[in-house]
Amino acid sequence: MKMRQQKFIISTAAVLMICLLVAGYFAVSQSSSGRTPLVAQSYLDAVATPKASGSADGAADGTLSGRINALSRQLDEGLTAAAAAFASDETFLKRVSAAGGGTAADSGTWVPLTLSAGQKVYLAADAEVVLRSGNATCIEGGGRGLINLSEVGELSEGETLDLYALYTAATQSSGLLATERTKALISGDYSVA
């Protein structure tokens, strides 16, 4: 029985060796047959590769910047929608105002405030305000108005506040004037006149 296994292994090895020799012969004969290839390597290097590379780079740049702009617009729209949803959710506003458990002067406490047309809110320096609904304009105090932290800019006397933007008082007594019924959230000391 052992002899039979040895003969089988030797026969199989011989057949595999012959297959490898035949495959090697065909590979060598094909590469040295002297036939001209369909496309020369020099043509690929000089003409086709640079054109393909330039087209791919240009397409990738255009596609990438377009995609970034589209994603940026989607993010802005999503943030605006989320801010609008939170600003109209009374349960959320109550939780926000109760989170600090103290006065409006405590850091991180937001107090909801409803103003009638013509009412003014004077803010302490560094107090923050977010306009939830309605319309209001900036009041300057000490020659400075409100700083828009959402867009990094400063409002001057009479300029309109944007809804859902975060503003901080640049100086003592700068604030806002409600031009219609207005709802706001305020963090920090303030007075209403």
C-alpha cells in the first residue's frame, strides 16, 4: 500500500512539473514573438496618461467643491430648522430656564421674555440674547451695540436683529427695542423699560 501512495505522489508531481514547463514555454514564446503591441508604451506615457490624469483631477476638483458647497447649505438649513424647532418648544424653553435654578445673572441660565411693541431691553455687559419671534432693533449703549456671535459682526443703533442668532451686549445698557410683539431668551442681567 505504501508503494502505491509513493507512485501516486511521484506521478502527480511529474504531471504538475510538465504543466509548469508548458505554461512557462508559452509565456516566453509570446513575449519574444516580435509582434508589435496594439498601443506603444511611449504613446501611453506621452499622450494618454497626462490627458487622463488632467481630466480626472479637474473632474474631482469640480465635484468636490460642489459637494462641499451642497453639504454646507444642507448644514445651514438643518441648523436653522433645529433652532426654529427649539425656539418654539415651550417644554424645552422651560427646561432651559430652570436648568440654572437661580437668577438670570447666573451663567448658563436662560430666561424667556415676551415684549410688546415699543418696549426696550437694556442688557448688562456680556449678557446674551436670542430673538425667538417678532422683530426688534438694536439700541446702542456707550457708543456700541450688540455683537452677533452667530455671524461674528456688530449691530449699530436701529439695525434689525436676526431671529435665532446669538447676540451679546458689547457695553452696559446696549440692548434691543421691540417693534412688534417679540419673544426672546436672555442670559445675564437686564432691565425692561
